[in-house]
Amino acid sequence: MEDDDETTVTSKESLHMTTISRHSFSITDQTEKALTIQIIENMKEDYGLFVWPCSIALAEYVWQQRLRFAGTSVVELGAGTSLPGLVAAKVGAEVTLTDSSNRVEVLKNMRRMCDLNKVNCKVLGLTWGEWDASIFDLHPNIVLGADVLYDSSDFDDLFATVTFLLQNSPGSVFVTTYHNRSGHHLIEYLMVKWGLRCTRLLDAFSFLPSSKASNLSGNIQLVEMILDLK
Ligand SMILES: C[S@@+](CC[C@H](N)C(=O)[O-])C[C@H]1O[C@@H](n2cnc3c(N)ncnc32)[C@H](O)[C@@H]1O
């Protein structure tokens, strides 16, 4: 989060610790901000109403790869405050933002942020490992997930959903950022188990501009993976 860009909402919502943070994206070698996304956060809530560092890294990656994203169909899983998906929508992708079906306040917040940022994303309750009718209509070229690998009890449900979406849309790719706490072993184990193959592995600090990197800590990695058809 760029602290110097953050402003506090002065409505009665401030009683509930709601803030709007602003996240800017620039073209390399230009100081002028090319895009700013406004995110509604609630510091009192957990998980889905806070911009996690992995989301800042994934959003920056989407921005830097904006030509690749333009004109694609994108689904963001566990989107929470949805910064990567909102950037994808701004650069011309058709975006479906999803989060757990029972996180009604998170889904409601996504709709408010779509209005705030003047983008027309679909918002959908999608709980990992559950097969509501709506998931069968999703045919994304790119599946995004920022900080969705944090609770080991959810890993198989998450990967079941990811694998389903990749199978439902041949040629598609899952792009995720996560805190690497145990080397590459965890992600390798999950990819092998679910028949996926890594096509790109990056240290997020290798592509984050210094102004953002200096506000983040830890070991954040970005992985792209596809179905392993061999
Ligand atoms: C650590 S937060 C990350 C949020 C956002 N992607 C970010 O990086 O700022 C994890 C997100 O996954 C969602 N989530 C957790 N378990 C889920 C499940 N079983 N199905 C769908 N979403 C889930 C949470 O509601 C939350 O929005």
C-alpha cells in the first residue's frame, strides 16, 4: 500500500474504520501516473477487505503485462479487495471478480469498487471446491489469485477449482502470488498433485518498482502455471 496516497473516508463509515487507498501504476521511465485504482478497505475486517502485499505485486504484474491482458477473459479467485482484477479490467480485460459465496460483505465491497473505479466487472460468489452452476459458464484465458495460498486446509479445494477452470478453458493459465515460507517445495508438490506445470517463476521484487518494493517485506513469489498435458 502506498501510505502517502492513502486517504481516510470522512463519512460515518470511518466509525467502522473504512478507508479508501489509492494505488498508482506508471509507465517505466515516466514519473507521471498512468492509472490509479481506488480500493475500499476496512481495517476492522479480516482477509477480504484489506489489500495484501501479494495483491500489490500481482496488480503491478498485470499492469506491466497489460498488452497481454487486453481483450482476454479473466477470473480472479479469492479476490477480496480485487486490485489485480480491477487493473485487468482497466487495461481491457473482461473480468469476473470472485470470493467465497458466504463473504457477502466482500462481494458487496467489490461491486462498490467497480462503481468507484468505473469498470464493469462481473462479481460472483465462488467458493473453492464447490461446483455451483455458475462456475461451468466461466471460460477464462487467465485465472488470477493473490495470496490465496495461506491456509493449508484450503489448498486442495483451491487447486481443484483452478484445475477445473484451466480444463474448462483450453490454453488458459493460472497466475498467482504467494508468500514463500517453505521454499518452492509446496507449490511444486501441489502442481504435481494436480497435474499442472510451472511456466514462469519470479521473485516479485524483481519487477516491483522501488517505490512499492520499499513498502513490502517478505519473500513474495509469482508463479504462472498451466495444465501439464504431457
Ligand atoms: C489473504 S486474502 C487475499 C485477498 C486478496 N486477494 C488480496 O491479496 O488482497 C484471501 C482471500 O481468499 C478468500 N477465500 C478464503 N477461503 C476461500 C474459499 N474457500 N473460497 C473462496 N475464497 C476464499 C478470502 O475471503 C479472502 O478474500
